[in-house]
Amino acid sequence: MNNNLLFDFTVDKAAKTVYIKREFDAELSLVWDAFTKAELIDQWIAPKPMTAKTKYQDFKVGGKRFYAMVNPEGQERWAIQEYTSITPKTNFKMYNAFADENEKPELPGSEWDHTFSEENGTTNVSIIIYNESRERMERILDGFTQGMKMSLSNLENLLATLSKK
């Protein structure tokens, strides 16, 4: 196991953008699946003690994923993602917004750009998140930063388990 993996998390408030670079000690195809298949996403995306549940996902350009983060008391915080571009195992882009339980988006949202590459068995993931509103970004930034770091740690643990299978 490689313990010297890159993890860079940078916020540019003026540009309303978050930049995340993360390396994983796993093959690209496995990391790609972990980001694009609901049954895997739900296992790592929610920071503990929360859980995630995907109501539906259609991973194709124009397709959507509708999901909730669920706290231990059972309260659900819904979000909807629409996939805007997909280049298999290399890149996908999506538009993300919080939503109500009826899939009505709470705008403004954010644009996410995920890029994947592999070198010597290590997969590099770069995520650029552009927020449409600085006010929205600043309002959620602390919780988002903490939650995303926890989620990516969850993913590292999941990949280690899946790589052993």
C-alpha cells in the first residue's frame, strides 16, 4: 500500500472554484467505476455517520443521478446531477444542485469536471468544481470541505477492499 499519495484541496474564492487532486492506489478502471456506478458511489460518498442512497442513476450524456445524503436520524438531503459530457475512463462532467424530494433543483448549483489518469498502478483524479454563486459556495464551503475529505478517505478504504477481491 502506498502511503505517499497526493491529496491537494485548493479553494479559489475569487474564481468560485474548488480544485481537488487525489491519487489512489488502485487501477483506473476500478476508480472510474467507483465514481460512476451508483452501487459503489453510495458506499463512499457520504461522510460518516451519514449514508447515501441513490434513487436512480442513468450514466450517459443527458442522464441523471438523483440521490440523498441521509443523517443518522433519517433526515434526507437530496441532490440531482446531470451528466453533460462523458469520455469513458478519462473524463466526465456534470451539473450538480441540491433538490427537494420531488427532484426540483435548488439553484444555483455547480459544474463538476472529473479527469482520470493512471501511472504505474496509481490512479490520479482531478476534480474542478465551479460554483455559479460565490454566496452559495461560501455558505457550504466549510461543511463541503470537511465532508469531501472524509468521502475521499472512505473511497480510499473502499478501493483497498475491492482491490483485494
